[in-house]
Amino acid sequence: MRIGLVSAMHQELAAVLDRMPDEQRQRAAGRDFWVGHWHGHEVVAVLSRVGKVAAATTAVVLIERFGVDRIVFTGTAGGLGDGVRVGDLVLAREFLQHDIDASPLFPRFEVPLTGRARFPTDAELSGALTATARAVLAAPADTLGADVVAEFGLQAPRVHEGLIVSGDRFVATTPESAALRRALPDALAVEMEGAAVAQVCHDYGLPFAALRTISDRADDAAHVDFMRFIDQVASRYSAAVLEAYFGSL
Ligand code: ADE
């Protein structure tokens, strides 16, 4: 098994690299790919950067050049679904690009010439990560520390599973998030990369899973410091879930 771990932000990659004792840097496609081990399992960790094209490029290089046989994406997302709150974790069961629209030639959201709008994630890999996410969230203070739990109000975080939507926009206004909810009522969360990686992995027949920590509600409500949230909460949750996952293999 050789697993590709993709993060969109530097802090998240740093938390992954902290757990890899022996990583070696290799340059490709303008990126650093970190090849090493986590709990004895072969890992290639990489920063995708932000957006669908950056994520798709990263996924293709991981597959073609580094020979990974599965990909896990970790990061943050804006909550859309009822009850999807800041500090919750979402495991994607399927992805859709909310900003693709070739109508009237093809139905809105359908990726032209694929016949589909929704790209599923791998059931087994996602299920295993859901189980570890539940275990981590059962005691958030063990991962984050009691002070961080109190600072961000994360007393009873939940794990959700379902549709995540992706697009090349940071959704940060109430009208835009309301429009997304109306158009895609079952969407749990919105981010900027997952659907691209899901489509690439679908094309290659490669298992893919994505774990996102909810950092905001994708609206114009005043919000905690986003970078501090990534550093103190999201990166730590991702690393803890992956640590438990690798430990269980
Ligand atoms: N990632 C985290 N929050 C997001 C949001 N509101 N929109 C898009 N991507 C995000």
C-alpha cells in the first residue's frame, strides 16, 4: 500500500510531516512531494494548494509519478447542512462541482461527457476513516487540549457523512450559501478541491476519501481567526484521525 495524503494549506501538511520520521523531498509539477512512512506504511504527502485545478494536478502527479494506490484529502470546509457546525468533521461519501454549468447542453452540475454530476468516494476507506473520526471526536480535548476546546466552543463535535460540494470560490456570504443550499439540499459542506480529486480518482479507478473539519458556516457571520483555527483545530484533528487510521492497519 502506498497512500497519497493531500492538504490544501501549509499548516495541515506540517502536522502530517510531523508524524513522518523519514520523509524525503522530491520536486514535481512545481510542488514538493514528501515520500516517507507513517506507522510503517508508505506515504507521499503533498500540498495541493487551493482550488480544483491545483488539486487535480496534484492528484495526477501522485498517481502517475509516485504510484500511490489511494488518496486521502484532509482540510477545512464551510458547513451548509443543518446541524453541521464549526468544529464538526465531515467524511465525504460523494462530491459534486457546484460551479460547473454547461446547460442547456448538459444538465446543471453534470460534468460534460461523463454522464454524471456526483463522484463517489471509496466506501471502505471512507468507512474506516469515519470510525476513527468518531473515536477522535469522542474526546476532543485529548487531541486539542481543554483550552482550545473552550476557546472555539467545541464541546460536542459530531461526525457527518454525505455530499460535499466543491468550487473555485470561497463561499462567505449568506445569500451565496443559501443559494447553494436551495440548489443542493443534501450538501453538507463546501470547499474548493475535493470534487476535482474525486473525478481524477474515478478516472483512474483509485480509492479516494476526504476528511474536512468545518471551519465556518460559509456565510457572512463574524468568524474566528481562520488561520488559527486551521493551526489549532483542523490540522490536529486530521493528524489524529490519520494517526489512528494508520495505527489500525
Ligand atoms: N473552506 C473552508 N471554508 C470554506 C468556504 N466557506 N468556502 C469554500 N471553501 C472553504
